Amino acid sequence: MRLLQLSPQFPFPLTDGGKISIANMTRALVEQGNEVDVFCLTKQIPESELIIQYQAYTGADIHCIQHDTGNSLRSIMLSLFDGTNPLYVRKHRSKLFEEAILLHLRQNQIDGVLCDHSAMAEYGVQVSRSFDIPVIMRMHNIEHVIWQRYAERFHALDPRRLYIGSQASKLKQKEMEYASSMSYCAMITSHDVGILQSMRSNINAIHIPVGVDTKTFYPMGQDKPNQNRLIHATTYDWIHNVEAVDWFIQKVLPSINESYGAELHLLGKHMPERYQDNSTAGLIGHGFVEDMNEMLNTACMYIAPLFVGAGIRIKILEAMAAGLPVIASSISAEGIQASREDGLIICDEADQFIAEISALIMNTEEAKRLGGNARSFILENHSWEKSAQQMIALFKTDV
């Protein structure tokens, strides 16, 4: 099959969960013998060397359309007075992108269109109106749920709650319209399948899990050199990630550092300077690292606090693939169908995090056992090859 894949960002290098999920699905589809043309929005056209690296990694051609999807003051103000189009939808609209997609479809024999995120769904709806081909929306999360959860963190009369809540309501309506117009909605968690189907009965929602590259993330066969070392990786340009890390540093780290000399090692791009200035006992900020697996293999466990979000945390899956037990908040672990015995421990309060971290620091054999179980869980449940096969089956079903 020849497929057209639409992405709201240039999905390379693989520095965050969204890019990892988009690029690896592309790669898996190509490895299954399909041809994939990728169209993406990007604030700046990537350098040719980066495009070459992406093409070598995925085996796909990519067409980059320059468009800034940032939240400008103008776009925020316009969204205040637009009764139907929320900020999230407005900022991903590009006439140039739309024209490029339609031209490509007219000039080539395309068998199906894959829209990554609801941000690309509007283009998918336009395609379905003009071409008799299946269109699948791959929802990495249900975006309006994130906005709803964020709004609920503010006081009832806080203007931010009123604005964000209004945006969530408009986005919910849009996502329901998009989902109803698609041949299928491919959800990366079964949890999100249930949410979507509970809203409208005419939505064809299917669970297609994300995979993990288990040849890149794996236990390196060495004893963990520091049983007091915790690790966390994220991108720090999303406010909810930073808020969660700040919470952990303030509420959890002081206790475990004082009791056990525990260290929290932070990885990821766009890291705030305060995480790297050595001003907090037990906090070590590394920033972006080339070999994530090597760093994971220096730790005894992975921690994942998050209190606003939806979808699935791919970084958790990668840590489990590397043989680490994970201690995560319920929202951070949402969508991962693993149990405590599978190496995924759920905590939502600071004292729970402290107790569970302390228990694993004190019992190294249990930490290793749970880490081994975590690896086994990933091997059994998160294969890119299987996910790509499921996706192709959906396209063929609708052809």
C-alpha cells in the first residue's frame, strides 16, 4: 500500500514521546513493505542533513510545510471570540499545508491517509470529502481531556479556568466531529477507546498500542552501580511536565535524599537552568543525552510524576524495556495496562512516593525482580511490528 501520513510536527530527532510514536509507526509501516509519504508542519524547515537522517531512519519521504503552531497572543485573543474553533484547532490550520496535501493526492495513487493527532484531523475530513480512500485518525491522546484536567487545577472563579474550560468544551465538540467522520480512530490506549465510544456510538475506535524499540532500550547486563539513583526523562517545554518535576523536587526528594542519599537524575531537552545549577541537594540535571539507554541502566528505578495529561507516556515504556521498575502517578501511568507485579507502581501522594521509593532502595533484589518483569511486559505487549500490522489491517478493511 501507499499511504499518506500527516504530522503536526517534524518528527525527528526522537526527543519526545510524540516524535517517537510518529516516526516509529512510519518506520514500522515501511518495514511491512508499504510506501509512506509524510507531510508535516514545522516552524522552521529542518536542515537537509536532519531530513536525510529522518529518511534513513524511517525509509519514508517527508515534505515539510513551514507554519508556526505556537500560542501567539493574537491566536489566543481570536480564540476567545470564536464560538466553534478552539485555539488548538486554529493554530494548526495552514492553507499551504492543505493545498500541498490535496495536490499530492491528485498527482499520486494513495491508498489511505493516516492523521497523527486530532490536530491533523481537519485535513483528513477534507480528504474524505474529495477522495474515496480510507482516512484514519491516530489519537495519541484525547486532547480535550488534557485541557479539561488543566482547567480543573484552577479555582472556580479564576479567569484561566474559565478560558481553558471554554477551550476544552469547544475542542471536545471538534474531536467528536472529527472522530465521527473518520473511517477509524486508532487509539494508543484502550482507556481512550472507552472514553471516545462513550461520547458517540457511531465512532469506530480501535486500540492500536504504541511499540517500544527493544533493541535500543534493554538491560545492559550489569548490576546497577547506584541503588540510590532515580531517573526521569521528559521535555521541559510543556508546563505540566515542569510542574510535576517541581512537585517531586519539593515534596519527595528532600526526604529520600536525607534518609538514603537518593539522587534524582533528570534528562531531556529545554531543561530549566535551576535543575542544573547544583543548588538542590540530590538533584542532578543532565539535559539532553545521546544514549538514553545507557543512562537508564545507571539507575535503580524510574519515577514519573504527572498530574495533567492524557494518552500514554512512552518514556515509561522505554524505562520498563530497559529493565527498570517504574513509580508513577495514576495520570502518568494512564493507558499502560501493567500491574504492580509487572513493575509499574502507582502513587499519587508524596508520602506514597516516599514509601515506595524507600522500599525499593532497601530491597535491591525486589527492585531487580520487578525490573525484569517490566522488561517482559514490554516484550509481550508493545511491539511496533504488531502495531503496524494492525494499522494496515484497518486500511485494508476499509478499502
